Amino acid sequence: MKLTWMPRLELTESLIVTSVHAVCIKDGKVLLVQIKDRGFNYPGGHVEAGESI
């Protein structure tokens, strides 16, 4: 990862929120989703191009 300081960049919601994930627990069980070619993970995702937050 490379971090770059951009002091004049105005941060909008679409730049701040990049992904959201959730941990869902019920009756001692955790919900996982199977992601093609990656295995199991917590449900979540990222904002697609043109999609509102």
C-alpha cells in the first residue's frame, strides 16, 4: 500500500466510504458468504462505479 498526502483534496462521502462489512451472529452461529475464487468471508461489499452510497 502506498499512502500519498494530498492536502487540497476535498474528501467526499464516495472517497471516504470504500467498503462495508458485517458480522451477523444468531444462536451462536456466524453468517459467512462464499465468494467465488476467494472462499468464505463476512457479508459486505464496496461501492460500484456510478452507485450511490
